[in-house]
Amino acid sequence: MTPMTPTTPTTPTAPTSTSTAKISVREVRKTFALRNEEFVALDGVSLDIADNEFVTVVGPSGCGKSTLMNILAGLEEPTSGHALVDGEEVSGPGPERGVIFQQYALFPWLSVRKNIEFGLKVSGLGRRERRERAEHFIRLVGLERFADALPKMLSGGMKQRCAIARAYAVDPSILLMDEPFGALDALTRVNLQEQLLDTWSREKRTVMFITHDVDEAVFLARRVVVMAARPGRIYDVVDVDLPYPRTEEVRLSPQFAALRNRVWHSVYHQEPASGRP
Amino acid sequence: MTSSSPGLAPDLAPKPPPGPAAVAAPAPAGPGGPRRRRSRRTTLRLLNALSIVGGVGVWWLLSLNGFQFPTPPEVVAKAVELWSNGTLVEDALASLGRVLTGFLLGSLAAVPIGFLMGWYTVARGLLEPWIQFFRTIPPLALLPLVLVLLGIGELPKVFVIFLAAFLACVISTYQGVVGVDRTLIDAARVLGAKDGTIFLTVVVPASTPFILVGMRVGLGSSWATLVAAELLAAQAGLGYRMQQAQLYYDIATIFVGIVVIGVLGLVMDRLLLLAETRLTGWQERR
């Protein structure tokens, strides 16, 4: 079987025009000095994400997917090219872009409630409003019984739910998620995928979700971006025209299987970059 | 520090080896159950008590069989005598005063300087060579110089104790700051925190365990430095009393001194351990 080749690998077709794109990545290149060699983490990456769109990014390790997310989060700067949010160049992190890390990154000395309140406190919100807002998101992720527990008392799945609530609490318009379920067991992961979609359908945000799990990528997204390594680049973009809410029925449907096969091929049977041996 | 259970040596507490203690424990409950753990604990306590009684017994036997030791009752009598005539309290207070002054000032100076070194490359570059250099010198080795420069009052003794506490705590604080999990700082940044807030709300709490460990090490070395400093130059204090007793071949007083130093050191260490448990109970222990 011949591997799928994208028609235009570096400029995938955007569903919306550039002017209305929530996130717009233009010809981004990122290189690191690795001893004396130059390591190209990202090469000519361009991508548009529409408002309230759910996009997953999947690819082998070293394809630069985390670097791309860090650039959008404002934690790293591109070597060249542009990362735009709402038409404005990203410079540094900001509360309109919430980030969820694979290692949860909860503050271990703060309770679940205090963790969720952290961003609100930083923004100078009053004590009572903070309480109320935190309460709302504690309920949203179903951690009422653990609101005053320290992170060390929580399971991995609960920790990540707390991290999601913490990101949501500061009301970002964008959620950047870096393999958030990567450290969880398969059952918990499926559970959290469904809960995340449920949360997302009630509180719509623009989501860029990074994963190495093809099933997860297809199940969550409206669009799957497949990346390739050496150099890190966008290899393929697959539209997932399955309806939301994504139920178990959807997950077990032949359409889902077909899309998963397509993405699987893009991820596991990549052709080397053109112009290289 | 691996343990927080009070009353046990830290290295013993977390997992007592399944030796005679476990065998002797009458534990019908399932393995690892609370009952078994409690009975294992009781066994440990019993063995502790047995060991102390046995040790004192050996001491007693030795002193009755020609060794130059005073017998335990003689030491107790001496302690009562020193207590009732006020010397013991006076000496203990003099020593405690020096140790606490030096230790508190040392830790107080170490925490901000450790933070500076961990946070700012310039501060690290300027301070590190000096701290690394003085760290290799036992503070006592500076005592002759300090005595010449500062005279023989309280100041030189407090100063060497200060140095001992400072050096132990500053290194530990610095390592704590450098070792703060990068993702926690990123997490605070993406939630909108700026440098000052990150420092106060992330770096300080994250390095508290390190600071407290540094303080415990610093307290130990303060105490050791104090007694030695008093042996060399003092007019009061536990070390001074022991030194005087040595001149008069008064071994009972030396024994009293040793026991009091040990007990005071232990009490201060336990107090810090208690603070550590309260302040750093959030840590996940693996």
C-alpha cells in the first residue's frame, strides 16, 4: 500500500481564511545548537486554527510538536517566522492561552482549590469571586470531594482534571495541551478524553492538543495535524468529519476506523523529507 | 531527610528491616496491616529501651571493674549538685544563647543569599568561589584568626557558629532554588505570574524543604563548633565547664556535660524536624 502523501506538505489548507484564524503559524523555523550541530526542531511550519476548533497534533518523537506548542504558549521563541494569536505576534506567556502539561505541574504545596485559584489570585481577583469561580470549575471537572486535598492525595487522572480546571479558571480563549493524558493508563485515558470533550462542549475553547496516540488524536479532533521528524514539519492534515458529541458508538464506527487507519499510515509510514537521502 | 516520624532516628523510621523485630512481633493481622505496623513499632521501641538500659548496664559494670568511670548514680548525683547550685543552668543558658544567636543569624543571612545565588547568575558568579572555599574549611580552623581579630569576648564564638550555620544553609538553599521544577515555573508563567510573584509563590515554597534540611545540618554543625569553641576560650558554658573539670580530674562533671549537650542537641533537632513535617508535609514521598 502506498503511503499517503499530502498534496502540499508545508501549507495545509486552512478551513477558514487567515484573517479569521484564532491561531496562525506562519513559516515557523526553530533550531537548537546541539553540541556543534544545528538541530532543526521545526522547519517551515504553517498552520491555521479557527476559533473554537479542536485540533490534535500527532507525530513521532523529535517532530517538534512540543516545540510548536511552547512557541504558541510563549515559552519559546521561533528562530524565524511568526506565531500569531488573534492576529497579534505572540510574545511571552499570557492568561488568554492556557497550558496543560503532561507532568500536571500542580503546585504540590497547594490544595486542589488553591491550585485552581492560583491564576485568579495572580490576576488580582477578590477573595470571594475567586472562591466562586474556583468552585464552578471544581464542579465542572468533578473534584468536589477533593477540593481541599493536596495533589499528593490524588490519582494521575484527578491531578490532570485539576490542571484542566486550573487552566480553565483564568478563562483563556485557547487551551494548549501537551500530551496531557500521556502518563495515564488506557482506561483512565479513555475516560478523560470523554470528560474533556464534555467540558469542551460546555465551555468552548480553541484547543491544540498534542499526543502520540493515534486513537486519541482522531477521537478528540475536528482536524488531525500529522508531523514528521528530521526536520520537524507538518506532514499531513486529516479532517475528521465525525459528529460531536463523540460517543462510544462513534469510537467503534467504521468511519472512525477508516480515519484512524489513514492517520496511522501518515504517522508510521512517513517518507523522508524531500531533498534528503 | 526521609522520615518525619517523631522519636525515631530518621534513617530508621521509614522501613524497619524485617529482622528480629518483625519476627518477634506478635502480628496475626495481614501483612502490612495497621496492626502489624503498630506492633512492629512497639517492638522497635522496646528494643530501643532495652538497648539504652543495656548500655547503661555495661557502663555501670565497667566502672565497677576498675575503669576510671564514675558510676551512673555518681553522675546523677553530680548533675543534681550542679543543677541545685545553679552552674548547670548557667552553663546551659550560656551555650544555648551562643548557639541560637549564631545559628539564627547564620540561617537568616543564608536564606536570602542562597536565593540570590540561585536566581541571579551574577550573584552566583560572584559569591560561589568564596562559599565553596570557606565550605572546605572547618569554621573552628578560623578560630585562632577570629580570636586575634575580635578578642576573647562573645563575638568570636558567635561568629564561628554563625559561619558554621551560614555555610550549611546557604549551599542547601541555593541547591533548592536551582532545582525548582522548571514546569512549575512555566505553569505559573502561563497563568500570568511575573518574576516577583513566581519567586514568592513558587520558588520559595518549592525550596523550603531544602532550606530546612540546610538548617538542620547547620544546627548540628553550630552545636559542634560551639562546644569546641568553648573548650578553647570561654568563661562559662558547657564546653568550658568540661574543660575545667578535666583540669581537676572531675570525670562526673564531664559526663554530665556530655549528656546535657546530647540532650539539648537532640531537642533542638526534633523541634526543627517538627517544623519540617508541618511545613513540607505536601511532599510526595516515594
